[in-house]
Amino acid sequence: MLLLKIRDEAADMVASDIGVGLGILTALRSTGFRATQGESSIPSDLATKHSVTMDTLWGAWDASINTHDDDDANNTMDEGALVSREALRNATLEMTELASFHLHRARENQFAVPKDGRMCLLPAVCGLQYLDSLKEVNYDVLHPSLVGGGGGGGGDENTASGAERKRRLGLMFLLGRTWLTGTF
């Protein structure tokens, strides 16, 4: 907002809320990749609270992949993988609630931002859409539709699934509406 020469405390608070919310969501989005690097994107206090370890992440990863590959997978999956997925889901839910709080507070206060500065709020649209995507998959942050381009063949336009295309089109619609109306 400083680049647009907008110096307003209320606008700064809205931008701060968007930044915090998007930062939390970025940590969640990176969970799969960071697990492959031997790291965890779950904050240590939440990891301790929900018993999330690297073994938990690997077990949750296996549970997510196997559950969505086969309809009968819940019956054949070992209990440890299900417990791991539930522990990660609980930590994800807590992080999602915090991100949602900040993004929704920014949405409520967006009119405090001068009209010329509202284009700076566009990234919040992507964050809110990711929150909806997480809710659709019951907060399974390692769900194949959220990891690796939507599970449609590595993100290639020609091989993306119908659901992935619908999600992308919806996001483009929301971004366009936000751009035109100045509200998200």
C-alpha cells in the first residue's frame, strides 16, 4: 500500500490481517513438499498439542493417497495411518480457523481501505478459495486434489480433471469480480 502512497492505519490493519491469513495458508499448502524435505510446516506448539511428528506426516500422506485411490481403502488401511491423518487434520483445522479469522476480519474491514488501494487485497481471494477447498476435503491438507496441481496429471491444462478446471474457472471469476467491484 505504501507504493500506492496509501498511509492509513485501518488500511494497514486490513493488509496485516490478509498477510497473516495468507502466511498460515502458505504453511499449510507447503505441508506435502516440506515433508518430502524432512521438515514440518506445522508450528511446534500445534505439533506437540496434536502429536504430529514426521512419522505422523508420512502416515497421513499414505492414508490420504490410499483413501482416494480406492473406495474400500478405509476398511483395509492400518489404524496407525488413520490416527496420523486425524492428528494432522486436527492441527490443520486449528491453523485453518486462525487463517479464516484473519481473512474474514479483513473482509469485514475492507471498506476502510481507500478505493485506489483495494487492488492490493486481491490475494485474499485466493486464500479464501483455498479455505473453501480445504473444507471440501474435510481439512485433509494432503488430499490429492490439493497437492500437485489438483491430481490431474501434474497441472497440465490438457490433462487437468474437470473438478480442477471448475476450481480454476471459479477462482478466475472471483478474482475478476473482485477487480471490478473492489470488494472480496
